[in-house]
Amino acid sequence: MIHTGKRNFGRRNEDLSIRKKTQRFEKLYNIGQTITSEIHMEALFSLVMNQTNQIMSTERSALFLYDDYTEELWSMVATGMKKNEIRIKKDSGVAGWAFQNKKPIIVNDTYMDSRFNLDVDRRTGYRTKNILCVPIYNRTDKCIGTLEVINRRTGKFVDEDVEFLKSISDYVAIAVENSRLYEDIKAYTEKLKAIILLAEKLERVKEQLTKFVPPSVTKILEQEPDKINRKKIPMDVSVLFIDIQGFSKLMENYDQQLVNDMVEKHFSKYLLCVNRHGGELNETSGDGLMILFKSDTLEHHAREAVAAGLEIVEENRQLNHELSYPWNDVHLHMGINSGEAYVGITHMESITGDRMTYTASGLVTVIAARIGKVSENTRLFVSAETYSMIGESYPCEFIGEYKLKNISKPTPLYRVLYSS
């Protein structure tokens, strides 16, 4: 009877051991299911490490990954601790030993083992009694970090624990690879989104630029690209100069974004007037526009330039009525001159690169700009040459001869009369 009792007791111990192993394998299986079912990486590793503690019957666990750039091991996740990551040298502590030697390690009395790093306990205030740590390998058999469990609740770590933790580390390696793949895909997706947004933005910019690129240039580029480098040719044109009166003071005394908003709103309306009369935006500055009118006859484009200028006067009046700014109304300098100028694409080369502009040059454009500077309060001034072309189409008044800057002879000027 005594022998039978001993056998029964032995069987019970054996059955208990089998049940514990079975439970461990079931929990190990659950880790595999967790990895395949959870997509959010932070939640995934938190679940995996909690399940690791259950399987290994430990208080805490930590996953350390190797940082190739800093040559350190860093804690991707550590249960029972704040989210602040721990960084240690790749050969420091038990985790460093396992990583460097690529071997599992059991330390059942940490404070008596020279391989244990006391600094971590000092920083965290937690007392580590024993540790089991195993290296982690990726699919190419490269050691990428370590997995460790701390303070076994039921005695010391044994060799059987090593095999279970190594099995868990295989799952963790898969999770790490999936995590990195997920982050790569997420980064690629964000990059792709940025590229799409940039493409959309460029398309919008392109749509806006079509308002500013002269149709002549568009035609050359589309139909006769070989002409892009030809020299400028003499051509009869009418040149309209517009700039904002007192612009420098506005920029100095008011919010620049607000001033820029005003410029965009006003100039957008002005360019609609220009387009209606066949004008082409030639040059822009912060507060100014140079617009070319060139059609079959000098008389025709001179009249179109004046018609566009008068529409701009009306648009300016309407905008001043509709929009309110702290500097009150916006006033313009406006001048038109007609005559022969050299028109074409200017190709400029420098060490910073090439730049091409479509422009008109010559005394005609210089005088148009000088006339514009004489004008104030959105009054449209024209030269004698332009006045002679418009005839009785637009009533004008002679306002005198003006000494324009850098022009030797006095220049007769006329104001185009505006009636609302």
C-alpha cells in the first residue's frame, strides 16, 4: 500500500507538470494568434509582453532592440515601467551579454553576478532578483536584440524556461519584423500622400500660372519650341505700368500677410481686365505689373491698353468699396506709352542656373514706367504717342510737360478722363 501511495503521488506530480506545460503551450499559441490579429504595434507589444509574463510566471519583461546607429540596446517595451525608454551599451548588463555572446543566460542571484547592471535598478527603484535573457534573431539569422524576463514568482529559472522563452522570442522576432514593415509601409504611404498633395498643389499652381504666362510664350513653347532662343525682334507695342501707391509704407507699417492678401485680391481682378483686352502680363514685382498690348495695329493695341486701364480704375473703385483695410483705400500709379520696343525671350545664364523671361525692352517701356510713377490716386496717364493713337475714342486732358527721371527732354502727358 505504501508503494502504491508513492506511485500515485509521483503520477500526480507528473500530471501537474504536464498540465503546466500544456498551459504554457496554450499561452504560447495565444501569442501567435495575438501577433496575427493585432495591427496596432504599441498595443501588440504590450499584449505580447504581458502574455510572456504569464507564460514565464514573472513580474516583468523587457524587449531590447539593437540600434545600429548608436550601437546601443534600447527598450522597445518593458512591462511595469513608464514609457521612457532605457538605453544601454551593447555589451552592458545581462541583456548586453546575451546580445554580444548570442547565447541565453540565466542569472538567479543578480546582485552577486558581475554581468548584472545595477544602474537600471538605481534609476527605476525596482529590485531585480533573477533574470532570464535570450537573444532574438530575425529571418536572416541576424541578432537584432534580446528578450528578458525578470523575477520569477515561483523560485529560480531553469533550463526548461530557456526553451519556452526562446520560443516566445521567435514570435517576438516576427512581431518586430511586422512592426518595421508596418512602419515602412506607413512612412511610404505618408510620403506617397505628400507626393500626391504636392502634385495637386503644383497643378493648382500651374492653373494659376496660366493667368500670368503670356499666350505668346505658351504658343511658342507648344508649337515652335525651336524659337525659344531667338533674339528679340522690334515690334509696336503699348505698355501699361501699374503699381500700388505708398506700397513700401504699407509693408513697413502693417502686417505683411494682410498686405500680400490685398495685393493678390486686387491684382487678380486687374488681370481679368487685362485678359479681356488681349494684354499679356510681362513682368511682376511685389507691388507692380508691366503689361504688353501688341496686336495688328498700333491704334488697336493703344485703345485696348487704355480700355483695360479704365476697367482697372473701376475695379479699384469697387474693391475699395467692398474691402476694408486699416490703411483705408488702395490707390494706384498708372501709365501707358506706345511705340516700338524689342520683344522676345531673354535668356539669362549664371552660376546658379539658367532663367528665361518674356519681356519688352527699350525706351518705350522706360517712359511707360516713368509716366506711371508721376500718376497718383488711380489716375490713368498716357504719353503723347498713345494719345495720338486713341483719337476721340477716349476723352483726355492735357496736364503738361513733365521732366521724367533720366529722360532728358520734357514729356507731354495726358490724363484719360473717367466717368462712372
